[in-house]
Amino acid sequence: GNTFEDYLRILQSVPHKGAAAYMRVSSAANSSRLSLVEKGVCEAIQCKSQELVIREQGLYLIFCHLNFHFPKCSKSPIDLKIELLVNDTVDRQTLSTLCTSETCQDKTFKSLLQLHLMQLNVQDRISVTLNHPEFLNDVSLPNENVLGVLRYSDGM
């Protein structure tokens, strides 16, 4: 239940206005910007290696779900920051602090979800950056890191 494939089937049955993308993401070498993996849905949106390019103006729901893995305990808190970029400008960000404690386990996992509803124009570009891409869990949960957009209307 609730795997990439399950959500993909649900997404394909949801009524939307013809534009949708649902792509796996992974960390890119030497970059804070996430890479899109060639698996998923890409309808009426241009899916490039590190960004989605809007082809039809409208009101869009943008969502990003990421899983993180901390292989060993840190002696100090770690701030995880996800930035949703529209045309290379931060439009939405999420910050979560992973605190340490004396009861810290050897392995720690964390999931973060970001949702954003906004008006987008033709040629707008959507991408995601992380301040700590090395903690993205694309080994044991590769299909559960996703970036998606759904177009709901022609505009506000």
C-alpha cells in the first residue's frame, strides 16, 4: 500500500485539466538540486533532467514528498531545508530540525511533504533543492521520493 506505483494508478484516474507530472527524484552528484528520474507520468508538461516546464497556463497543485536517512547519530542538530523553486526563485520552503538526544538510534529516518497551490504560466520552471542532498534516502526507498504537479483549472 501507498507505494509509487499505487499513487501512479490513482493519479492516472484523477480528473485533471490535461497537465500532470509525477516523477521520482534523486540526489544529483555535487548539486543541491534534485534530479528527475525517467519513471512516472509526464502529460502536457516538459520533464527535463532537473526541472518541470509548464506548457499550459493554469492553477496547479505542486507536491514534493522526500524521505531522509541518517546512518549515524549526529552530536548536533541537523536542519533539513527543502526549497521549491519557480523560475530559479524560492517560492516555498520547508525547514525541519532533526534533534539529537542521548537515546539516539544508530539509524534515523524522516519524511517531509511539501504542498503548494499556485498560478503558473507557460514556460514556468519548477525544481527542488535540498541543503543536505546526501541524506536523501534514494537507496532503500527510491520510489518514495517524488515531485509532482496537477493542473486544476485554466486560471484564477
